[in-house]
Amino acid sequence: MKSAVIVFPGSNCDRDMAVALEQVTGDRPAMVWHRETGLPEGLDLIAIPGGFSYGDYLRSGAMAARSPVMRAVAEAAGRGTAVLGVCNGFQILTEAGLLPGTLMRNANLHFVCRDVPLKVENSQTAFTSRYEAGEDILIPVAHHDGNYQADPETLDRLEGEGRVAFRYSGECNGSARDIAGIVSEAGNVLGMMPHPERMVEPAHGRTDGRRLFEGLLEAMG
């Protein structure tokens, strides 16, 4: 599986993402600086990692969403290339208009950093095919602006179209309907606040995140 990790000033999970991808796929991803105007040919997956792009100035992800490389990311997504945005990457995807809604300051105004239980809502996407619908998993979070919000019509549409991929099993950050991750209308773009790349090997304590990458590898095979 040929992949690329987009790197912004302030990204701090880009290496974590690259290591996880290489461990699961056996292929080292390309590291693409945000000022690039193009992407490597033949990509199967574009990963937008967590961190604090541009120091979270204005709004989290707002400045990164306007980086030159994001035009190429949007074009690739439009052609059906898989795009995974984690934490700050999720924020960037919403700011770039590739996913609906927005990520706001956590309801308790505190930075949340812990392993959180999730429920897999949709196991029919390339990202979630190695999970069972309704399955309970554990994935770490680390964010201050992970409170997913959208207008009621958008939330109803996401629910009705089966586009909620993951849901928090209990209070985490105030997200509407406990939404932790959503997919695009075409199903090839996933944004999620929890960090699957931080739970891919036994040394991490569990390997619940590994199956997300395994599912992608299987789908691209």
C-alpha cells in the first residue's frame, strides 16, 4: 500500500503515523511537507496526522487547511483516494470542507489525554472493515479541541447515511451525540479524534488501533 503523511509546522504525530503505517504495511510512507503543491503518484492513502498545526492559531486546523498541499489532497479525495485525518488531521479536514461539522473547545475546557472506550458504529468502510459493528474498542485521545459539533440536520444526515464510524462510549469532550469519527459521503475520507496509530503493537498496551490500518491494507490489496 503506497501512502503519504502530510507534515505541517506544528505536527507532532507525523512520525507515530509513519511508524504505524510501515509496521502494518511493510512500506515506508512518503513524508510530504505542507508547502508542496503535488503528491506522489499512485497513492492509496493520504494520512493527515495529529499535532498543533500553526500552533492552533485562529481555529485548530484553519490555517493548515489553506496550505498548498491541501488542494492536491482534496483533488485526490475527489478521485477516490483514501484520506485519514486523526485529531488535528480531523480538524483540518473539517476546515478544508472535506468533512462536515467543526471541532470546538472541549466542553470542560480541559485538555483530555487518556485511553477512551469507543463503539464501532459502521464496519462497512475500508477503515473499519476489520472491526465488528457494535464492537467496543479502546483508543487513546489527546486533544483540547475535540468537541465535534454540527447542526441538527447534518447530524441526522450523518446518522441516517451510516457515516458515524466511531462513537465515544461515555462522556469525553462534549461531542454531539458522542461522535468520535465520521466518514465522507463517498466513504473514502475518515476523520477521527482518537489516535489509532498509538495502539498498534503490544508495547502500547493493546492493539485495537492496528485493525484500522490492516483493514486499509486489505482493501487496497
